[in-house]
Amino acid sequence: MQKTILTPDICVIGAGSAGLTVAAAAAAFGVEVVLIEKDKMGGDCLNYGCVPSKALIAAGKAAQAHRNSAKYGVKANEPSIDFAAANAHVRNVIAAIEPHDSVERFEGLGVNVIQSAARFVDAETVQAGHYLIKARRFVVATGSSAFVPPIAGLNEVRYLTNETLFDQTNRPDHLLIIGGGPIGMEMAQAHQRLGSKVTVIEASKALSNSDPEFAAIVIERLRAEGVEIREGANVEKVEKSESGVRLTLKQANGTIDYVDGTHLLVAAGRSANITNLGLDEAGIKTHSKGIEVDKGLRTSNKKVYAIGDVIGGLQFTHLAGAHASLLVRTLLFRMPVNHHKLVIPFVTYTEPELAHIGMTEQEARQVYGDGLKVLTADFSGNDRALAEGKTVGKVKLIVGKGGRLVGADIVGPQAGELLAPLALMISKKMHVKALLDLMLPYPTLTEVLKRAALSYYAGAAENPWVRRLLAFLRKFG
């Protein structure tokens, strides 16, 4: 078949959050864009990740709220779980968002959408179906997929990843999860709350990328709800069993153990989607985690840029969107950008939530030494948290030289939402004093941030004005 040659200004490969953002912005400015997607529009986030997982988490929260209602004077029995209906809720949420990411919408914006696999055939040409695209600039935004570790026997059993987990309409009786990171822990709690027995196997420490003290609070909560978490256990072998699947575990002390379950979820991290793209033919260098880019997100092929999960590093939808926004400035307005300067927030959507932005305490100590101040406040001292019975949690503000906020951790109710003002402060290099100047409505959870900030002046307690302010906030703050 004869190939049709297209010569757009921009060719975007991948219709996840990063690719869609670039395509929509470029089209809005009248730039000719070709968008190539071999699978579903919306990418991993809409179809297999952020959206379905948060929808399932919401179903689990509803069940747990029912269980815990007695303390509020609302007596209830163990909830009756309709797992198929919970799955229908997940599908309905995806369906509600799908039109925003659809082929029809983007074609309506003026984007030429090609539904096919894409591959570079040389440094200046991409083939997709019967098209040859010779764009002035290319953007690789192919995202990532679940990493499947090389465990003996794993490929001989039926296992789930995030791409197949949300197809389950029957509740797993006993869900085994390999991986104690954010995805594994979120899905462990959600399924436990929806009536499954859940066992998490983690080779090192669960939630190891989070503040250890704060992660321990989440782990304790999951265990209290019935999730079994086995840390320091390597999965040596996977095999079929009478119940479904058996894992052979090697503990840190060398002992061998076994665990049987009905279903197995592999949540052992993500790997960049770089295979079958013809990167070598295009002269695009890669590293162990993905495509190599400079600070401006340009690859070793000067006509090609890469954004989102495919470049490795932290892999979040909001980071992919931020990459796309930076790239739009470069491609459309020739503005210099540096993606290394992005301050990246992230949240684990367990209950309690676990949120972080900026430097960790350990990182900050290496930079500021004795000049570092770590300010904390507990949710148990917050009136709104007391009223709602959600007092487990803590805020940590990491304050560097001159009182500037450089990092923050939150574990507790709505931690992801509470992170927003701190993200603004860090991005704008604001002094922690800005929180004290802020009037907040009472009673709100946000006041816990102000209470933590107040301790910045703890050394000035001999000042009468500070003593009066502390007394006032203890009474009314």
C-alpha cells in the first residue's frame, strides 16, 4: 500500500495526559498537529491508573464509613458489598471523563488523530499505519507500563497488573500483592475494605519513598484494618495452587515461607514504554529508566522531545502535565525551560493520605545543617479533625535558611488537599511566616498548617507578644 506523507509542524506520539496537553495547546494556537495513539485515548491515567484507582478507593471509603458509623451515634451492621456494582462505579467514572480525551474532541480541536502504532524509520520520519509523518518536531509521550519482575513461574500463572485489575467484577477472596509502594498499598486498603483478604509482600520497606515516621502511621492503619503486610520478604517463586496461586517467600533471615491466595496483583513499579519505537533508527539515546533528555526535554535527536513517564524519574500524571506545559512554551514561544527546577508534589491516596513536596528532612539537613528547622503539629490538636473523628496524623514543615519553606510532609485526612498552599509557598520561595499572616476560616483542617508554622518562633517565647499569641492560638487556633 502506498504511504501517505504528512508534514505537520508537530507530531505527538502517545495520547496520555502529556501528549494530549501538547496537542490541545498547539492546536489552540493554530499549529498543525498529528497525534498518534495505538491504544486508548487518555492513556494509563484515565483507563488503568489514577481515575479507576481513585474510584475504587472511594467505594472502599464508603464501606469503611459504614463500619465506623457507630461512634457518631449511627448504628450500622457490616456493609453488604456488591463488588460488581463497585466496578460499575469505576467504569462510570471513566466513561464520564472519556469524552474530554476522545478522538472526536481532539479532531474537533483541529488535531489529526491517527490510531495506530508509531515507529521512527529514520531521524526525521515516523511511520504509523499507512502514514509517513515528516514533522518539523516530534514529541514522544508514550508513558509507562507495569514492571513485571523476573520471578520464577510468574509467567505460568494468571496475574493482574493495573491494566487488568479494574476488569474484575468478582471480588477476589484473597488478593496477594507484590509491591508495597503507593499503588500496592492503595489497592490493598481498597480491596480489604470491599471484603477481600489482602496480603502485601514487599522486599524492603513498605512506602519506602515516604517519610519513615509518616509511612509507619499509614502502615499501622492498614494492618489495623486487616491487611497483612510482609516486609523484608522476596518472592522466589510463583506457582499454581488449589486456591489459585502460591508464592514462595524468602525472609530477610533466610527462612522460606509460603502464602496462598486466589488472585495475584503485580505492583512492583513502572517501566518506560520505549520498545518498538525505532529509537535507535532515530538516533535517540536512552538510559536504564527511559529516554535521555536535557533540561529542556530535548533528546539526542534535536528534532525530537520526550516528556512524561517515558523519560524515567518520578512518574506522575501531574508531572507529565507539567512537562507538557514547559514544552508548549518551548515549541510555540521559544522560551527556555528547565524541567529539573520543577518542585514535584505527590500523594499516596490511602486513608490516612500521605503527601510530600520539596526536600525531605534528610535532604534538607545535608544542605542546611544546624540551620534547619523542622516544625510539626498533630491533627489531634485540630478542632475540625476532633469533630470528625479523624485525629490520626501529623504535619511536618521543613524550613531552611531565612525561614523559607523548602519541604513538607503530611499524613492525615485530606493531606493531598492540604498540600496545595504549601506547594504554592515552596514554588514562590515564601517565608513560613506567610502562614501566620493568613486568616483561615474556623474550624478547618488547614489550621493545622498554621499551628505548625507558629513553632518557628518557639525560641522567642520570652517575648510578651509571642506569649500572648501562643495563648490565643492554643485557645482559639
